[in-house]
Amino acid sequence: MHVLTVLDHPNPKSFSAAAAAAFMRGAHVAGHTTELADLNAEGFSPLWSMADTGDDTPPDVVREQDRIARADAICLVFPLFWWGMPAMMKGWVDRVWRWGWAYDQLDDLEGSLQRPRSGVLLIPAGGRSDEFATEGYLSALETTWTKGTFGFFGFSPRKLELLYGATGSDQRRAALLEQSYRCGLTLPSPEDRRT
């Protein structure tokens, strides 16, 4: 498979960048080809504007859609930021996964115009897993992203991989990087649920 990893973090030495690199190493060891879209390093504009609402797709969006077209699996890596995506990743989602290209209906959450791809959200988070479960945060994120957005993306199978305690000890962070590596190493092939 060809695996596209999309990273949103302004610091190239961030834990998010390290998690993305570990994931890609795992995918490479599993025999996959890999490609990195480092949104900050490449200067992707997250600003959704009038140019994004017309029939002509902006050139920077076409470039991202071409990357997606090459991919059999996509991993989005970003830190959990105010219980959501940071602006760069949110803007990438808003601008790239356009109406008429990614989807064209509102009544079928599994109805994507894109072919099936394996999808992973690899998200460093400062909190502990028990806090997420107790407060209902994990359920909310699963509903929003795994059951919602990923359906329009056509991701099948799809997985939310939270890296709990990413601000913890060196030992904890090493374990999370191993988790990221294993996620890439065991990346499943796409499943076509439309048949």
C-alpha cells in the first residue's frame, strides 16, 4: 500500500512529529511506501475562502487531492487541541475534502465519492485514558471523527488512536512512540463496505 501521513504541528521537533515518524517507520517495515504532508513546513493555507466555494479547485487543494489519490491509507497526526483539530488540520479537512469531490450527499454518513482507504487518526493527548472515558471525551471524539467525518472520507477500516499522557515521562513517551510504530506496522488494507 501507499500510505499518506498528514502532520499538523509547527515544531518539527514536536512529539506529534516524532509520532508521525514512528508510524511511517512501522508502515515502511511492513512493506508499504510512505509519503509525508507536513502542512506547516509546506505552508499550507488553512483559510477557507471564496476561492474554495466555486467550481474551480484552487491549485494547492488540487495538489493535496493528488496526494490522496495516490494513497491506499491515510494517517492524520495532530495534537488534541481544545478537544479538536488544530487550525491547520481543520483547514486542510475543510478545503481538501470538498463537496463534489469527497461527498455529495447528506443522508449517508458512509457515502463517500472516494474509494475506500484505511484511515487512522494518531493524536497525542496530555490526559489519561481513564479521564477520557469517565468524562465521555473519548465517546464524543469517536462520534465526531470516527463515525462522522471519516465516513465522508471513505475510510474503511478507520481507527482513532489516542496517545494518552503524551506530556508525561520519557518512559511514557517512548511507549507511545512504540504504539505509533505498531500502528503503522499493523495498518490494515482498505475494505470496501459498499459491496
